[in-house]
Amino acid sequence: MTTTEVKPDTTAPAGAAASDRSRSEQRLGWMLAGPAFVIMLLVTAYPIAQAVYYSLFDYRLTDPENISFVGLNNYAVILTDQIWWISFGVTAFITIVTVAVELVLGFALALVMMNALKAIRPVLRAAILIPYAVITVVSAFAWQYAFSLDSGFVNSWFDWVPGVAADTDWFGGTWDSLFVICLAEIWKTTPFISLLLLAGLAQVPDVLQEAARVDGATWWQRMWKVTIPNMKAAIMVALLFRTLDAFRVFDTVFVMTNGANSTETVSFLAFRQTISRVEIGLGSAVSVLLFLSVVIISVGFIKGFKVDLSQARGE
Amino acid sequence: MTIRRARWRRALAAAVAAAALVGLAGCGGAPAGPPVLNWYINPDDGGQAEIAQRCSAASNGEYRIEVSQLPRQSSEQRQQLIRRLAANDSSIDIMSIDPPYIPEFAEAGFLAPVPEGVAQRTTQGIVNSAREGASWNGRLVTVPFWANTQLLWYRKSQVQGTGLDLSKPVTWDQVVAAAQRKNSTIAAQGIRAESLTVWLNALVESGGGQIVTNPSPDDPEGVRLGLDSPAATRAAEIMKTVSAVGGPGFSTASEDENSEAFQDGSAMFQLNWPFVWGKVNSAIEEGTVEKATADDFGWALYPQTTAGRPSAPPYGGINLGVGAFSPNVDLAYKAAECIVSTENQKYYFLSNGNPAARTSVFTDPEVVKEFPMAPVIAQSLQQAKPRPQTAYYAEVSESIQRTYHPTAGIDPATVGPATADLIRAVLAKEELL
């Protein structure tokens, strides 16, 4: 069977009347979207432009008289420093691990929410969403207390697990610390990904499922051949949002290890240069590099998934 | 439905009108009453707020002090104050500053000069370390308020039988040997935090060295470091040895964790500030700890690095700075003088457990009754040395934390020179931190 795709005609219709109408619609569109556009420019574009500008200077907040233009020197310092690459590696590790686990877990939770009995569905959804409602710093402290040596209960509950003893110091080494950081992140944001996937699941037409069932497809076959391909856009949005979020991880690391044992992330590095060292120039350059990383991830996802987001909106 | 909506609208309109009226009222004319001085304080048990009230009342309407609380960590207090002062915030009249950050504040021009008379009156009869810590480039730039120092705390029952005589000065080697003999631990600050720098500095200074030998106020690249000296190598050796008897959570242990470990008896020694005494007594009052625990607490001067050479314990505390952009500098200094009066320092010691900067307070009978270790604290404060005095202390401290943590993994022969290289590169803006 072949399908014929009819492309919408995007060219302006001929004739003065139609042109007037399109012009007035365009004007209305600008009037409606204009204020939001201006606010977006103010709150997003301006700080980014300012960071790009400052990143070209040697500027210490406590010594404003000695600002000097250094061009791209700050970027050269950062990109030739192994601290940057270690932080980048740690950030990438946290991102890949947490997003991968969250995708699987989130999908399972979305299926549970989708198929739960109507009566318990609201309660179930609320229960699953509770971790997402908890503020990240609060959840980081909760997990830190659970795993710490003096106030924690994890060691006494799980001492039957090989490698866990009463005096296991979870924040004493890189991998142990990263394990707890990832766990806290996964607990906190899996509900977010499951909510987005639930929206995607709800959009899969029932007729397709029924047709597959009539054809004798098993649950797995329906999942792989019908459900997942039809929610590609939702999966991409969920993955993209979470990846960007995970790549900017800061609070959990700040609370749990304060960057000790090589657990510093890129955001943490930006924080240290800008806020602790008050080196605005260097810190801005780290922030700009973080921003560029995020842009590259976004473009990579959109190109990699080959999803036209306008299709997801039903245009 | 429509009636309900109309009611909502009326309520909303009334609320908006009320808010607008309040806003207009706020704009009209000068505020009534005496000038308000904003005092940015570090968190405590309410002592500074009480002193603010006392001084406001004593001023007879000349000024009124209002307190605003800063974050808990001293590094975060610095960050908040610096950000505000860099924006010429005129609302900061008085601020409680941790001593190591004073050079940075002074160098950046954030502190109003201390009037000659105030400098003279507020430094009369104060401990050496407090005078040193409140000054920069040989001039007093802040007013000493209270002075802190670390003692060697020990559990009397556990020390028995180790042959250690704590009535005389002891060395780190002796303390480590005693802990090993009893198969117990020493609680020191092994966490990656500012307290690690405090520990290293005390060890280096006790051995006769200095972390920063030339502060070079104007040029960060001119800062000279003494981290490749024999004193620094010896300090690193001690850190490594102590971490071996520091218990399983040593690399994440801060002052709070250590006071807990010492209180519950799992640590035989601890190096900590005097707040641990107030803490155990509060626990006894609450009924969570038996009185015998406090009776078992012993205290001695900070251990020596080399036998016979007096130790240089850590110096801490808080000094008062007056904001350079304050419109009430004279009044702020008047208020600061009131805050640091002998009477208020005594009150603060007794109520919040923070030792005074003035020596006469330590011999006050009331203080000695409440804090039997007061004479040891006073002696410790006379011997104490401040942390590296440089306008780039934050960089120096964070570099140290990066290379010396975890202390169990350091190589005493190379860690000092490596840290010095890192600090030099960081100050030259050739490396990240």
C-alpha cells in the first residue's frame, strides 16, 4: 500500500482581498505573540548576550577598575583545562545514565497509569507525581541524609547486599557518590518523563491497536510496531527535555558532595568561577560553553529523531 | 454562578485598591523615627538580635538596629555580601564578617575606614589573634567582636591507660598513638570544605611555616606561597596519618559530624570550636544525653607539630565591618562600638557560647563557672594564627580543598608544591578552579 502525502499550499493566495486578509491575520498574530516575544527577549536573549559579551573580558567583580578585553582567551583557558573535560565527562555520565533509566522506568509507569482502573487512576497519578513536586534541594538533602553515615538508614537496611556494610561511606568516592546522585535524580524526575510519555500513549489511536489485535499481534509486537512508532514525537520531547535538564544538573551535586571526589558538573564549574571566585569573565565563558552544549544536544535530538515538531502539533 | 463571579471581581478590585493605597502610603515622606541601621549577621542562637535590641535601646533614639540573617556557611555569607557590595548596596550598614575574607573586602573598597578613636577603644585589651584578624596591611579595617579558636577535646575515660598526660602540651604523634592504642578515632575536619583549609593552616603555622608568605594586595600574580616548605610537608604528613585513624566517614566529616561522633563516644579526640561544650550541655538539658557525658569531656591546647614548639591553633570568630556605601557610617561605627562592648561580649559568650575578643571576659567569674575551659580558650587565642591573609583567600582555600582532599590519598612530598602551582595558575587566570 502506498500513501500519498498532500503538502499544504503555503504560498499566498493571489488577489488583493486574500492578501489583505493574510496581512491583517499576520498583524493580529504579531499583536498576540508580540508581548510574549519581547518578554522572551528580555529574560532570555539579554542575559545570554550579556554572558557572551562578558566572556570576552578579564573581569573580577571585586576589581571592576581593571577590566580588560582578552578576546577568546577565556575559552582557550577553559578548553585546555582538564577540569573542564572531567566535569564534562561527569555531566555526560549523569545525563546518559539518568535519562536511560528514566526512559524505561517512566515508560513503565506511564503504562501503569494508562491501564489502571478508572477509579484509582487519579490517586495513582498523584502518587507517581509526588517526587516531581518536591524541590530538588529538598530531595537532595533527603537522599543525602538517607545515605550518610551518621543519620542514614540505607547501610543498616541493605547490609545484606554485597559491598554494603554498616560503615560504607557513600560520599567518600567518585562512583559511590555518582550512584547516589543518579539515584536521587532518577527518583525526582522519572514522574516528569512518565507524564510526557503518558500524553504520547494517549495519542496512539485505538483503531490501530484494535487492528493489530485482530491481525493476531502479540503485546510485544503491538508495543514495538504500533505504540512506540506512533509516539515518536512524544518520546523525543520527553528525552529532549530531560536530557537538557540532566545536563544542567547542579543542586543535587552541590548538596551531596559539593563537587568533592571529582563529581563536579559543568554547571558547578560555572558556579565556582562566577559566584565563588567572582571571575565574571571566566564564569561567563563556562556558561556560554554550557549553553552551546545544550544547543548542540537539542539540534542533535531534533535531527537524529527526524521528527517534525509541527506534525506533533497536528499542523 | 454570575453572582459568585461578580463577588470575586469586587473582592479582587478591593484587594488591588488596598495594595495600591499601601504602596502610595509607603512612598509619602520620610520614615518616622530614628535612622535604621541594617546589620547583616551570621546565623546564631539569637544573640546578635538581642544585642541589636539592647544597643537600639541604649542609643536613646539615636538609631535603631535591624538584623538581617546571612546564609549559614561563611563562604556563602561572603558571596552574598560581595554581590550586594559590588552593586554599591547602601542598605548594608554593619556586617558580621568571617576574618579570612576581610582583606578581600578591604582591598575592594567595601569597608568604610575605622575612625581613629573607635580603633583605639575597640582594640583595648583584646587577644592578639583578634587584632591581627581584624586588620589588613597593618591597619585596623574592622572592629573585633568575638574570637574563636579550636581546642583538643578528649574523653577522659578513654584517654586513661594510654599514658598521655594532657595537663601538658601534647604532639600530634602522641595523640595519634593514643587513639591507635585504644583502637579509637580522632575527629578532625576531613571534609572538602573551608574547614580543611583551617586545619592545614593551623598545622603549617604550628610548624613555623605560612601558606601565603607575601599577600601582594595589588597583583594576584605576585602572591608568594610557602607550601613547598618543610613545615608544609610535615603538615601534610600529619593530615595523612590522622586520616588513617579518622574513622570510616573521615573524608566527609565536618565540625557538626565530629561533635556528634565525639559526643556519642565513637571518637576519643576531636579538634573543634568551643560550641561543642554548649551543644552537649543543651543535649543534657533536653534529656537526650546523660550528665556523665559532659563530665567526661576534657580539653587541652591544640596539639603541637614539633615537641616543644607552641602550637598555632586556628583563629576564627566574627568582626564587624561598616559598609562603604552606607549613608550612616558614623552612626554605624557608634552602634558597632556598642555591639562589641565588654558587657555584650560577655553576654554573647554566656548565651551563645561564642568566646569574646576581650581578655577580661575570660576571667569573669560567671563566664568561668559556665565555661570551665575559658582560661584554655584565652591562652589558645593568644597563640592562634589567622588563615592566609590575602585578598584572594577564596581561591587559595578552594585550591587547597581540591588538592588536599581526600587527605588519606595525598602524597606529603608532592601535594604542597602541586597546590602552590595550582594556586599560581589560578591567580594568573590560566586554570579553572
